[in-house]
Amino acid sequence: MSNARQSLVIAAALLLAACTSTPEVISPSTVATAPQTARVTAGLESYMQQRARVERVGFRLRHAAAPACAKTNETKAELGLIVWSLANFSNDEDRAHLQGAFALTNAVTVALAVADAPASRAGLKAGDILTHVDGVPLGDGKGATERFIQLSNAAAQSGPVRLTRAGGKTVVAEPQIVCEFPTLLVRSPEINAAADGRVLAITTGLFELTHNDDELALILGHELAHNTLGHLKATEPKEKPGGLLDAFVRATIGTAVAKAVTRPYSIENEKEADYVGLYLMARAGYDITAAEAFWRRLNETTRATAVNLTHPSGEERLRALQSAIAEIKAKQKAKKPLEPDLKRPR
């Protein structure tokens, strides 16, 4: 998908929790101390279920792409853990909702332990309260989630991380090396996704068009390919865009995305991301044949000029995908390394 102008310019963008994979993104507690007090937790239960899938698929793809990201020093050790605290929210309705629906307090609490990632394998789950990282107390209230992020990120760079839960039980999580680009699920009815060289983002509108994890992996793999291929660097604008996102949106999706949403990738970049994204899917163990049905559905849904100007046509794209799928399946059958041929005409 493109970084089309409308893709992420939305007041309802939402990154609800502090995340060990996104220290560069302004944390919700920073948002909470700002004048912005609009309610952000309406529909939260559904959003968190969707986000769990996005995080799971994104983490798996980022791990599969780690060798490519290592070539540009864009990897990091991660636990796959998202935390939050009541102190991250200033709106009274939000706080009441979180206390009632999630029993959230001012303690550092697991919002999401990504399935099949280190933290969940160590036994952590949503609702667990964390008190220490490698024996260092986190405290609670303002700044506690930030302390967790700083301590856990630093510890993960050195090896296994000891996480202590309320009650004193400690679990040990073995960090996993992944591409350093975190995955964001942005609340918006727009059907779009974006990559900006630092993060991957998909709107809830596009997410809801997917039928399974294979189709979700197709989208995220495409966006991840943009980042691993350095496409944003090749399209850096001469003038800095400005004024498109308000402070809250910048805080929730990150200033890097705000800088990227004003221009699309070229058609050649899109073709290359389609091709490499399928390889990333295959490496991660997803079914690449899901691409055909999904792109047909997407092509019927998004025939807007803004998309067509920056993407290969539907039939052209489908033919290229079919060719790439045949190439990958042949390599899988021959047990050859799943390495894309970037010199191959597309």
C-alpha cells in the first residue's frame, strides 16, 4: 500500500499502550500530561483483539526478516510485550472504563503478551502486574511504564530478562532478534497501510478486510519490505511536510509516520515491495497463495485514483504476484534458500 496523503491523517489514531518495541514513539503517559483529553478507549476491547493479531503477525515477520535488517544494523532484541497503566490516561471516562473492564490500576500491567514471542513463552499474559526488571523496582503511577521500557530494552540487549510479577514470582524471557520496525494498528475506516523507514502501520479499515493471518501477513510483509529495501530514503522530499497531524496523532503514531504520509512510493517501489514481501511471508511460514484472492478483493474495494496512480494495475499486479508465487514455490520444492532476486524484471 502507499503512504498516500489520507492514510494516517486521522484524529482517531490510537496507540494505547507503552511497548518495549517502540521507545522512540511518544508514550501515552506523555499524552496524558498534555492538554489533549479526548476519550480514546471507546471500542477498546475489539481494538485490543485486533491489535493482538497485528502484533503476532508483525513480530513473526520481523523475526523472519531479521537477516536482511541486520545488513543495515536495523535489528534489536525484543520480548514481545506491551504494557500500560491507569496513569497513562487522563480522561475520566477512559479511566472508569479501564478500571471496570480491565481492572487496571496505576501499576505496570501487561496489556498484551504477543503470542509465540518471548514474554508469552515465559508465561506472561494480559493482566499480569510487573514490579521489577532484573531486580530493579518499577514503582507505579506516572513514569512507571517508561521505566519498564527503558529497563527491559536495556536488559534485552544483554541476554535473558528477569521479570517479577506482583506476588514475587519471577519469570525469565529470552529476547528474540527482530527487525527494529514496530507495528502499529491505527484506528481509521480508511483502507490503507504505510511504512516510513521506522515503523509499519495498518488501519483498522484495511485490517477488517483481511480474512486470516496469511492475508494480514501479506499486507505487513509488503510494508516491511518497503523498510528493509530503504524505499523511504529514496523518496525523501526536498521540503519537510508540516501541519498534517495534530499533537495527539503525532504522539500516538510517531513523528516518523507524520513525516511520511505526504507522499507515495513509486510504482517500481510498490512492485519491488510486493515481490520481496512474498518472500518475507514465505520465510515466516505463511501461505503465499493467499495473495491472489486478497489482491482481487482489495482491487475491487479500492479503485480510487490516489491508489491507482501509485500502484501497479490490478491485473498487472496479479500477474506479477502469480509469477513470484511460482518462483517461491519452486525454491521451496527444491529446498533452495528463499532469497529474492532483486535484479529479476518485474
